[in-house]
Amino acid sequence: MKTQGLSSQNVSGRAVLLIAKSAFAASPHLEMQRLAKLAAGVTGAGTVRVAFTEQGTPSLRDALSDLLDEDVETVVIVPLVLPMEPSVLIWLTKSLKRWKAADSRRWPALSITRDIASSTLMARLIGELLETAEALDVPQTNTPPVAEGSLVPAQKRRVLVCQGGPCNAAGADVIWGHLRNQQERQKLRTAGDGTMTAKSTCLGPCNLAPVLQVFPEGTYYGGVNEDAIDRIIGEHLLGGGIVEDFAYHPTGRKQRLRAPSEQNKRKEN
């Protein structure tokens, strides 16, 4: 990967985009904003934003879309992820290619930094953190902890998003993030029959990646992108009908991922 150098003096028209995996509450969102302010002071960049690849607002796609409307010549993506899986660069490149193909606006030049663990400052950082260690008050007792109760979920629908190797390489993290964000926005836990979502190990049809499966029907969906998620939510989870453009049914024979042109043809018919 060619390095452009984040500390270059020529920062005019450059945006820095800090990305993390997930944020489920206000505190981590505020922490990312704090890091954005730190980055602005260090880099001198006039535009520093944050985004999340999984659940959290804004999503990576939404943050990039906002930058397209601004006078930005370059965007440097800084992954604040530990550890960073090797597949990140693969699915990120594929997702960016797909997003650019669907958006006719002028895109800035894009680059990505190395992960945090590769920094020569990591040893120093760990040393500084060790200096902040505080004792944990964990009293020793012979009394067993009180057993807590749990509610059995009332939701009748389940969506499993595959996290196997091929699906991760095809962008399953981005698809999972879009699904989770839509679950929150559309209140899917209580809408309709109620829907719960979960990550899964390999679901089987790896060559149809990224794959998800909807229960109780057990319907497989392959080649899923954000548009497919939106349709599956509206037509299947809330409407009760299978979205055949992205659905794959057991046939006893191997199936290949349908091209977008084939999906459009199926839709017209």
C-alpha cells in the first residue's frame, strides 16, 4: 500500500475520517468526537469526521456521502481498530467501488492509513497506560452471586448475517452495520412480528457472499448490499413476502451469484 503521509504540510482540501467498528450508546460517540478534535489539532486538517463500519451513526457510507457535497480533494481514512483483520482492506475496497458506481458525484482521492498496532509508538502507549493502572476492588466471598433472570425474546423473526471468511471479505461488516442501524431507526424489534438480528458463523453458500438468512422461513439471501437490506426489511420482515431478486432456494445443485442485470430482469418479469 502506497503511503502518502498524513503529516504532509499540504492539508488544504483534505479530510480525515476516523473509523471505528461500533457504538451502541452516547458515550462512545462522544469519545469519537473527542478523538476527532485531537486529530484536527495534530493534522491541521480543516475537516475531521468520524464514522462506524458496523452499528453507529454516521455509518461509513453516510459519512463519505456527506463529504462528497463539500469541497474536499482527498479523504484519508484512519482505522481506529484493534486488532485490524486482514480482510478489512479487501471489503473496504470492494464497498468503495460499489458505492462509487452507484453515486455519480465527483469523488475525492481516497487513501487509508495503517492500523494502530503497526505504529512505532505502540510500545510507548502501552507503557503510558501501565502507569495509569488502578486496583480493582473484587472482594472475596463464599456467598454465591444471586442468579439473575432473563426475558425470553418475544420477537418471531430472526436475521442471521454470516461472518465467515468469504462473507467478511465481501463486506459483511458493512451489511451488518446497515442492518443494525435500520433496526434501530425503524424499531424492528417491535414492528410487525418483531425482528432480532445476530451475527453467525458460516451459513453454507460461501460463493453467494455476503449471505444472510431470515427465519422462520429459513430464506437465504445472497449478494446482499444496502439496497437489498432495505428491500428485505420492507418486503420480508415487515411485509411477509420473500424478495426473490436476492433469494436463493435449495435446488440440490450448485448456484452461482446472479449478476445485477439478472436481478433486474427478474424484477421486470
